[in-house]
Amino acid sequence: MELSFPAADVEEPAEEPVDASGACAQADSDKAAAAKTAGIARCNFFTDCLLEQTMIQRWKTRGACVADRAIKL
């Protein structure tokens, strides 16, 4: 099967195609920055949770020590 078009039906582009490599590089950079920010946020969240758990454990331990002293008195 052969396709043929009359010359009047073929449209030529009005201008040169735009090089999108710069836009792609910027998008990749933005994605990398977003991933890094998310990673930092995840790390901070984990650190905060770990710190909170540590403080709770210390508080419970301190409470147990105070209770032991009260019993001994």
C-alpha cells in the first residue's frame, strides 16, 4: 500500500524545532532536588521520632527510679 499526498496538503513547520534538552535537564534537576528534600525531611522525621522515643525511655526510667526510692523510704 502506498500513500501519496498532494503537495498542497503537506505542511512544513513554521520554525525550527525547539531543543528541549535544557528543559529536560531542568526537570531532572528539579526532581533530584525534590527527592533530596524529601530524603532530608524523612531523615529529620526519623531523627525526631528517635529522639522522642529516647526521651520517653529516659522519662520512664527516671520515673521507675523515683518510685524505687519512694518504696525504700
